[in-house]
Amino acid sequence: RVFLPAEEGEEECRLLGKFNLRGYVEAEDAIHVIGGMFPIHFRTILEEDPTSTPPMSPLCEGFNFRGYRWVKAMIHAINDINKRDDILPNITLGYQIYDTCYTMSKTVENSLAFLTGQNETTPVFRCSSGAPLAAVVGAGGSTLSIASSRILGLYYFPQIGYASSSLLLSDKYQFPTYLRTIPSDQVQSEGMADLVHHFGWKWIGTIAADDDYGKYGVKAFKEKVENAYTCIAFSETIPKIYSRAKILTVVETVKLTNATVIVVYSSDIDFHPLMEELIISNISAKTWIASEAWITSALIARPEYFPLLGGTIGFAIKRGEIPGLKEFLLDLHPSKNPDDDLAIEFWQTAFNCTWPNSNVPYNTDNRKNVTGHENITDFSSDQLCTGEENLEDLNNTYLDVSQLRITYNVYKAVFAVANALELLRLCKESGEAGPFEPGNTCAGIDDFEPWQLMYYMKNCMKFTVLDEFVHIDEKGDVYTPYDILNWQRNETGEINFVKVGIFNMTGEGNKEFRVINESIFWNNPSEAVSEFFFGLYGHGILQGKPSCCYDCIQCAEGQISTNGGKCTACPEDHWSNEQRSKCVLKEVEFLAYGEALGMTLIALSIFGVFVVLAVTGVYIKHRATPLVRANDRDLSFLIQYSLIVTLLTSILFIGKPEDWSCQSRQVTLALGFSLCLSCVLGKTVMLFLTHLAKNSKVAEKARMSFKPIFQKIIVLLSVLTEVGICTAYLILEPPRMYKNTQFTTLKIIFECDEGSIVYLCVMFGFDVFLAILCFLTAIVSRKLPNNFNEAKFVTFGMLVFFIVWISFVPAYLSTRGKFKVAVEIFAILASSFGLLGCIFVPKCYIILLKPARNTEEIVGGRATTNDKSAPPTSASSTSEVNNTTISTVLED
């Protein structure tokens, strides 16, 4: 309030503003009220610069199921106390709970509201006429508790925390009225240091939230862990206000560091944006050490994060069982209290629907996501809530009572306040002298000051709750054991928090540390112990680095250390051993005859040769039949011979390369294919002329004058051309054997240096040219009458040939070593088998299985067959030109 002079000289007050506080208040029949501060939402909605409009209390977004469960746990604890007769009999406790939105501004608003009793900024007056506020439970994170305690401590108002572990809060000069049911980070940091030393980790990274909890936690950890054998590799902070640029800086540090163990002191809410970026960057092979704030958080412990965080080890505060809590959590429905906007928001968020006739936004989360894009969402859902939704069907944090740790602390914090009120009540009833001056009086339970209740909370805080004895010392700290948890995946893919150890420390400095190494799952077993390697032959101090970090003077791979400490390179065919003490022969790699791959390829090659010889035998035996004699029998035998050559050529590619084998294999392959393709071309040229003869008398005359000798001339010219190219290739730049030591340093790859790439391309380019001519002449002639379409099978053969060699090129260029040779052999065999199958199998089928079709009449086209199961003979040509039938059998 501000006071302004009135016209009559009187003072007039004006309200500067009101707070927009959300939460739960139940104080109508209560004698005393306990305040509570919980993060029911994740954050406030950022507003633009408010200087042009009146300042408004910010709204909140992002419903927090975990924080809402803490709220319910406090209400459940107060209900349990009200039902009991052994503590505060005939005294009803109420509650006044506010949402901190996990921000300092809201926490300060809550603290001022507790002091004034109204949503007004008047901290020196308490204007509420209801039940007095006894104490405050909260406010969640350490930074929030520090902010609220600085305000509440001015008036010596009792405050007890359930999740704020910062060691700064142990300072009673700054925070005289703050107590907690969670151990200080001093204890947790001691346990983390013991864990690091237990596994012998030497090179550690730290990441802290940019708040009091993170910075002071990491500071305490460093003080405990650093010694002559353990060093901090890096220390990064997570921004409190989302900044993708700053988060990416942290990601880059994690990506580049050689430290494999990283300690993270942060809340789950602050750690989550960094977690999203780490997943996008696909960072792995790290062991993460978690603080109690996120080790069991459902926000972080997601199956999709397991590839990165699997095997995480962390410290978790003691787990407890709260009777009746699950049933109390399930006893929630918006229809029970239409004014309960938090219950409505919970229902809408949990079931993805909009509650009818409600002004509560369906989803106000318009924060920028971790990728920097605006996440625009509608303020209403198309689907209306029916009220018939079943809470038991939910699988979220709110109903998860398997890991009640912070929730259990909330329950204990409420009982701590109740215990102090009970001690204050018993003082007057006992009739004994009290602790307060003057006169050693007692305070009345109906009328006491906050500082009087604080006396009992500070000096007499020993009580039992749920069979656990709780002792809060004069610094407001409690000592309870930590469970050491390990993230492991169960059969359903969910994350289990497996207890693998315990750490307990007492106020006297005694501690107990136990870890079961065999029970731990490591995400990176080979890096489970993060040793920073010290040099084998000496070290030097690195300027600006920790004292335990040395510049290791060790020879590079391929070098060995001599007695004088110098590094000497090994010979070309040798390599250094792992100890860099001597040179050993490199492993030699080539496609050998004796290995499985080589034997398989040889077997396929020989099998193909036998198949060709079998076909040749069939042709020799039936050489006088029309089908064998058709379209030049000699060319068919030459094709079979050339296929034998190409199949046997593949054997030259196997074995240790020598100069002679390198020179002979490519040349032999090129000559074999040129002979085969030129013979096929001789056949298809005749078929092509026959096709043209259907519509042209000139073409018919040319076909009739095209004798078999011309087909053989085509073959001779083609082969001689290829021989000339191969001769020039072998004389000018022949292939040679080459020891390849560039591809891998650990092996010597024996391979052939093909010499001139130009000559090699011309040599095989001529084969490609013949194949294209064969394909073009065959595809034009493929529509000859069905009984006489050898061109159709040649077309299929050429297609197989092209497909094999087109596929060969990228496969050949992308492989190295013996597999490169194997790819070429596969291409040779596949193309040879393709030509063999497409050209000769149909004819062999008729010769052996359908001899009735192998007659002059059918082959010559002067008769037809009704046998539809047999393939056409592909050997003759027939057509009708001007009502005249032309029938020709192309013989030897």
C-alpha cells in the first residue's frame, strides 16, 4: 500500500496490486492452519515488457502431476492427524496451499500472502481474521526455499522443507527458521565422492543447474572428490531460463570431452531441456551420476532416454510407504467441487479433454520447445470430458506410489509441524515452567507467536512417524540413509530403479557406504572405469589443467619407442604392438582359395562350367536336329565356349595376386565377353533383318543374301578389335600386383593395380557397346510370331547382363579388400549364368522334353503346335507379306 495526502489533509491508502494465487485453502473449522508451497505447474508464462500496462501477477503453465501428488500428500497427512487422538486432540488443523509454479516470483508472492493473510503486498500487517498460520511446508527447490525463507525468517516464521537440500540452508545466521526432512547436499556430495573413489574414476565432468541447489551441490562435490588421482574435466551449468544456445554449448562440451563419467546436480525440470538436446545429438558411452532431484523423476526416466541414460547411478532419499495415500489420490473428481479449478485442470490434462462449462484452459503450454519453435496449442480440446473417465486407467506420475521419496518427506514435514504444536500444547497442560521469558511461561495453543512455535521446532524436534524415528538437529538438518539406485530396463521396456547400494552418514561424521558391483547395469561396460591414461614413457605438465592431468608422451600407432625414448616408425609391412614395444608383421588380406568365400566362388564357377558342358553335350548329340541347326549352329557352340572362358576366368581373381594373374584376368574376361556378345550379335542381326523383311521387300532381299559366313565375319571383326585393345593395354600400361597400406593401417591388402583406367574403360566399354547392339537388335525383333522369337530370350539375357553390371559398379566402388574382388566375381558368375539360362535353357527344354516340336515343319514355321506349355522354339521366322507366306530356316 502507499499513502497519499487527501484533500482534507487526511491520509488515504491505495492498493498497489493483487497476487494471482492458485491452490487449496481449508480453514473454516480449523484452529490452526499449516501453509504449503508446491510446484503444481512447471513455470510461469512470460509476458512482454509491462511498462505500458499495469503489472499483473503472472499466470502458470505446464501441469505438474508429481507436484500435485505432493499437494495431496500434505492434505492426506493433515487428515490423518485430525483423525488421531494421541496428537493434538480436539484440535483441527487446516491448510493453505499455494502453487509456486517452480519460479521465484510466485514463491515470493506466496510468502507475502502467508504473512499478510491476504493476496496483497502488505508484509508488515496480518489482516486475516481466520485461524492463525502455524508454519509453512515448502517451497520445493532449494532456490525457492532460500527466497521464501529470507522473507519468512525476518519474522521468525517456522518453515520446514521437503525437497530443498542445498547446504546453504544449514546456515542459521541467514535462515534461522528453516528446517527440512531431506538430508543436506553435504551428505549427498560425500556419498557421490565415495562412489567415484570406489570405482576408481579419474576424469569426471560436472553439470549443475544455474541455481543455489546446483552450484553449491557441485561445489561441495568438488571439494570432496578432487585429489591427486581424481580431476574435474569440465564444469557446465544449465540455464534457469530456457536458452537453446546455452544448452547447445553444454551439449558440445559433453560431446567433445573424453570424460566418461558425468555428475549432474539439477532438478528434473531444469535437466529435461538438456536431455532433449543430448538425445538429438545421439551422445552415448557416458556414465551418469544423478542427484536425488532427478534420479526417480518420471520426467527424465523415460524409455526413450534409456539409450543415453541407461545404467545411471544416483542417490535417492529414503523411500516410504504411506497408508491410504493411493486411495486418497483416487478420490478425485471435478464434479465433487466445481470450484476446484486445479482438479479440473488435472482431469483435462490427464484425459486430454475439456470439462464442460469450465473456464479452466485445456492447455496453456505455449512455451518454446527445445528445438526453438513455438509450440502453439489450442486453449480447448475438441473432445469433452464425460466424467466417466477412470483414474485407475491412468499411467502417470500422479498415481505412481512405488517410489514415495519426496512425497514421504512431505508427509513427515507435516507431522513435524504437528509434533511442535503438540509440544507447545503439552507445556501449558503439564503445569511446569515454560521456556519463554519473562517468567518461564508457556505459550497457549490458542494464542502463540510464530517464534514461540519455532522454539519447539528447533530444540525439541524428535518424533516418530510411520514407525520411523526422525531427529532434526539444531541446524535444521536431518540424517537419513540414501539409497544408491541403478537404472535398468525390465521385460516390458520400462525403467526400473534397482537398489544397488546404500550410503548413510550421521551427524557425528560416521558413515556407511556399500555397493554391490555385480548388480549394476552399465550402459557402456568397457568404460565402466573411467581411467585417464598416464603416459608409458613419461609425462609433461599441461598449463591451465588440473594437477593430475598429464600430457602423455606415447608413440603413435605404427611407431615403437627406442631405449632413448624416441619414437621410430616401423617398416611398411610391419606395425607396432599394443605396448608400442616392438614391430610385428601386418596381417595380409586377399581372397584366398582356402577360405569359405573363395571355395564357394570356385564351386559356383566349376558348377557353371559343368552346366555349359552339359548343354554342349546336348547340342552335340542333337546336332542334326532342326532346332540345333537353326540360326547358325557354330555360333551357338562359340557362345558356349565363351561362357566356359568367362566362368573359369573368375578363378583367376582368387588367390594371392601376382603380376601375371593381374594381367591375365581382366584381359581374359574382356575377350571372353567380346566373343560371347559378338556371337549373340551375329544371331540377333539375322533376326533383325527377318523382322524388317515383314514390311519391306528390300529388307527381305538383304536377309536372303545375308549368309552364315557374314555372321562369322561379325564375330571375327569384333574379337580382333578387342584383341587389339587388350594388346595395347598389356604393352603400354599393364596391371601389376600392389600392396595397399593406405586403406587400413593394421593390414596389407594384396590387390591388383589396374594400370591405365582409360584402357580398362575402353576394353570393357567395347563389350558394353556389343551388348547394347545385341539388345537393340533383339528388342526390335522380339515381336516375331510366337513360335519363332529367339530375340525375346536374347532380350531377357541382355537385360540380366545390364542389371548385373549396373548394380556391380556402386557395389564395387564401395568395398575394399577381398570383398571388392568377391563383388566382381559375383558379377561375372551372375551375368554368365544369366546369358546361359536365357539363351540355351528354352532350347534344351524343347530338345529334351518336347522333341515333337523339334521338326522341320514347326521349326521352319510351316506347321503350328497346340502345346501351350512348351516355350517357343525361337529359331525361325515367318510372316505374311501381301498374302504370301515366307518361311525360312536359318541353318549352318
